[in-house]
Amino acid sequence: MASPALICDTEQWKALQAHVGAIQKTHLRDLMADADRCKAMTAEFEGIFLDYSRQQATGETIEKLLKLAEAAKLKEKIEKMFKGEKINSTENRSVLHVALRAPRDAVINSDGVNVVPEVWSVKDKIKQFSDTFRSGSWVGATGKALTNVVSVGIGGSFLGPLFVHTALQTDPEAAECAKGRQLRFLANVDPVDVARSIKDLDPETTLVVVVSKTFTTAETMLNARTLKEWIISSLGPQAVSKHMIAVSTNLKLVKEFGIDPNNAFAFWDWVGGRYSVCSAVGVLPLSLQYGFPIVQKFLEGASSIDNHFYSSSFEKNIPVLLGLLSVWNVSFLGYPARAILPYSQALEKLAPHIQQLSMESNGKGVSIDGVQLSFETGEIDFGEPGTNGQHSFYQLIHQGRVIPCDFIGVVKSQQPVYLKGETVSNHDELMSNFFAQPDALAYGKTPEQLQSEKVPEHLIPHKTFKGNRPSLSLLLPQLSAYEIGQLLSIYEHRIAVQGFIWGINSFDQWGVELGKSLASQVRKQLHGSRMEGKPVEGFNHSTSSLLARYLAVKPSTPYDTTVMPKV
């Protein structure tokens, strides 16, 4: 008998649907009273501790989710990914970001060829280049050593590396290695972003890294040409080869741009953009800033979770458990959003990266076979470091909509502070909230409790917290490069698990194409109207009206004049 076309047709899916009613009748206050249940709902790996006892789930729920994983052939799909099978079927590609951080002696095949030696060849080249750059041996056009780096890319070529860079900035070991250096990222084609990325930088001491697989991405290449002009206007055309390098596979266009192909660093079509932080996309700029040894620790951390994900039983497998719980929350309990709440300012760029990683991967409406789905997939991800978020959107998650929360804490602060005479250290103050908020969401506060506290009757409805709001807690021992790599890998695999269960392709992103295609039509219209006075035509009334209003105001500088941002 053929397998059902969709996972929702299976008995295991229907069993979970039937189970929802029992869960909805049970408050988290009652679930949390069961110490054995709470103890069972934990998992640990290398000091990373997951507590998911505040999920709206019982042991029976987990058993049913594990049976759903079996029905979805989760183990088989994970093995296919690690073995390099072309699970990205719409693009006929392998999905091998795990190969980017695999040990040198690992064997991971794509099209029958072990890709690990090629990965290490690029990493060795990055190490050699970054060592030369950081030693001062690589000099610019005027003979000065380069100490500033601007990485130009967008989407996956930007958000992942920015997350890692931001997390490393306050790690003592990484910060020591980065002394006297600056790393900035330019992503938005908005000239304001250009201005900010080069503010107070001197072209004489700046290296630009252009990150584009094809060297054709419209926003990235316009930004690259803008910084190229910034360098040329100050140092002359011959300076480009000394002040610009590339991460790309299109050596022909790299050379035509003016960059020496020897200073181009490769990556592969089996690396999706949002999964590319462990490729030259992230490893090169991060190595220029922090040195390759720090970045290698980050890669080793990611690899440790890869091994845990691949080999651990699902009952204690952190990414698998997280993925299954997300499926439960989205597809069965009907919660469309997830808040990512790191209690560490160093992780302030985690949520923006996970937004792309998750929403671009799993924001799909059809199965991997092209069958329309009858259930929702994907989550609306957002977040902010604690305790900032508490003074922002926590009002909504406590007394408004129910939004499952990921609380991420760190035992040992990157920057410990204790003021003599204070009740607790600064980090303990932060972590007091990390431990308290999940309980506040789970237990809430009843009208009876408020009455016993003699709260005025008219305020009781306003001060009542219904509770029963799910969350999970992920506690890291510290936040060095190694743990940052582990955290990245946990979320990457969690998102893959969700896609594998839902039966969608988490590794393509056709949804970004339509807007880009329509933008090219607008671009042609703007050029024709500016340069040749062509009327606006071929658009609907609304877009035509907006374009006419936009074009009615003449640009302050003619198109035949080069103007750079004023910084």
C-alpha cells in the first residue's frame, strides 16, 4: 500500500489531533505539580540543558510525537541529509551545511565525491589569508596595513555572520584577538546603510569582502560598486585589487569586477544561503576579525551538535525534541508565532538570524511533492534579549495572545560585574528574570490570589494572569565561540526537523523570487523615466500613481553625476 501523500493523512497525526482536547483541559499549574513529569521532560548534552516541562504536553504527548516522527520517516530523512542525497528536490541539490564544520578526516559525499577535503582546502586558504592579513603583511595601495573590514552581502550572506560576530564581540578571548580591528556589514541597498557602514573608516586601511555566490545579486553588487567607487575616488583604480576580495563561485565576474580571482573564496550549491555562515561567507570575515583559531572553535561547536543530532536517540535529542514541540505548537495547538528570548545581550542578533532561517525554510504552502497542504507550517519568529523584551512585548505574551517562548540563558557571563553592597551581581539580576518569567507564563495569577492580597475589586480583571502559556528553557554553560556554534546548529537542525515532519522542502526559497522579478520591471521604468522621460505604463492604477508621485520630485543630483553618501 502506498504511503499517504501528506503527513496529516496518517493515523499518528490524527491521534495527536484527538489528543489536543485532553491537553486543553489541563492547566500548566497542574502539569508542573508532577515532579516525575518535569524530571522526564529534560535533555542534556555537553552541559547544554533543555527543560521543556512548561510545554502544554504530557509524557503521552511526547510518545505520540515520536510516533509521528516515525511515520514521517524522520530518521531516514536525517540520514539522507548527512549522506548527501539530493533532498532539496526542487533544485536537485544536496543539503550539506554539516560538511562545512566536519572534521578533516570525515567522509561526506555529494554526487559520489567526498566534499570534506574541498571544504578544508577553502578553510586552509582562509586561514593562510587571514594570518597574512592580521600580521600586517597584506598592505593596501599606500603601503598601510588594513585593520577594517566591510563585508557586503544580504540575507544568508549577512544575518548569520552578523549574529556570530555580535556574540563574539564581548567574549574575552575573541575580544582580545580583535583588538584594534573593526568588522562591519553592509546589506541594505539603502544608501543610508552604505553611509553607516563606512562612517569614520579610511579607504587606506579598509578591506571590502564582497559575498555573492553568482556575483549577480542586485543589491549586493550595487553596494559593491558603491564601495568600489569609494575606494577608487580616494586611492585610484589600481587600489581595487588590494582593497577588495570576494566570496563567490563566479570567478569570471569576479575578475571583470576588478578583484584578483586568487583572492576569491569558494562555496558550493549544496550550501543554502541561510545555512552558509559556516562556509567562507561567515568564516572569512570572522577570521579576518578574530583569527581562524577562534572561528575553528565555533565550527567545532556546531559539529558537536551535528553529531548529537545524527546519533542520539530521539527521546534525548535536543534538536529533535525542539522540532517536534514546534510542530505540536503550530499544527495542533494552533500557535502561529514563537518568541526567541535570549537572556544575553551578546545574542541580540540571534532572533533576526532565526527569523530568516526558520521563515524562509518553512514558510511553505505545498509538500515537497507539490501537493497543497491542508495545515499550517512555519512560525512567525521574533525576539529581543531579556530584560529589554520584558519592557516591550512581554505584556502581550502574558495577557494577550498565547505565544510559545524559547528562553535562552547562560550560566557564566561573558562580562561579569558585581558591585560591592548589591544584593546580587548584574548577571544574577538578569538570570533572576530568566528563571521567573517562564513560571509567570505557566502559572499566571488567579482572581482568588489577588483577592487574598486585597487588590481592589475593580483592578482584579486587569491584574489577572490566566497562565497556561507554554515555554521552554535552554541553559548554556557559557557563551564562548564553541557554544555559539552549538546554538546555531541546534536551531538549524530544529528547523529541518519541522520541515521533515511536515513533509515540505525546507531548503529552497522560491517565495523570494516573485518580488525580485517585479522589482526588475520597476527598475526599468525608473531608468526610462529618469533618463528618457518615458511615461509610467504597464502597471496597475495604484502602482502607477505611486510611481508618478515618486518621479514627480526630481533627484537632487543628475544621473550622470556620481554622488557618494555624506559621512
